[in-house]
Amino acid sequence: MRDSISNNLHDTYGTATIQVDRAKNLGIWGLLLDGTNPKNVTIENNKINSMSELVLQLGHDQSIAGDIRVVKNAINCLNKARAQIAIGKDEDTSILTANIKDNQIKLNNANSVGVNLVANTANRLENISIAGNTITGKIRSATIVGNSVASAGFEDILYSHYVEV
């Protein structure tokens, strides 16, 4: 997905503006229900204005996502009443290789997170690079990476970004 404009004004719990999914159980938007894990996904140079709870959802419903690139997107989280996650995933998913680079993220709620890559103990985060992102506005945390039970189960993570608050 490149060079697109998204304006999502829907703020119901459980919504995402862009969702990378293996289509295990959903049957929406014509996705096959074959459970094939997503790989080789690029989300680049998009302008996204969103009220949704999770703006870019990089993994859903026990998927194992591989080779994910989220580069040079302008993400404006518009919701002032509810917390939002600009780039994240479900805790029950794994990501094997991701590059989250040079994104401009604006948050508007003090409980919001810019990049949230948290996994439960059954899932993995491997070869994750988070670099050159600018995260501004009212935030809970610019970036959270790790395990929801203990700080284990992830490896080869390169992390650097700039935060303006």
C-alpha cells in the first residue's frame, strides 16, 4: 500500500484503519479464510488521519507476519477522547522481520502509544528495526517493545527514534 490517503472517522472499540491479517476467521472484504500468514507487506508514503483504536495493525488473530515494512507514513491520530495506537499488533501474533522507519506520528490523547509491539509468551518478535520515527503530541509512551508477561522472547531489535513532547 503506497501513496494513499486514508481518513477514518470511525472510533468504535476494536477498529483499525489498515489491518494486516491472515483471514483465519473474519471473512470480510473478500479475504480467503485459508489462514495464510501475511508476508512481504509494504505500507509506505501514506497520509493517514484516523479516529480508530489501532491505526496500523501489523498482525491479527494469531498470525505470524513476516517482512513487514512501514516507511515514511504521516499518521495523525485524531481521537482526543480515547487512547490510540498508531502502529501496533495483537498480543497473540508474531512478527518475524519488520522495518518501521521514518514515520511521522501525531498523537492527541495522553494514553496513546506511537509504536506498540508487545507479544504474549507464545509469540515472537524477531529482527525488528524501529528507526528515524518522529512521534509528537500527547502520549503515554512513544514506543513499547517486549513481552506482555516478562521481558523475553524477542531478539535482534534495533531501536532509535526522535520524540517531541
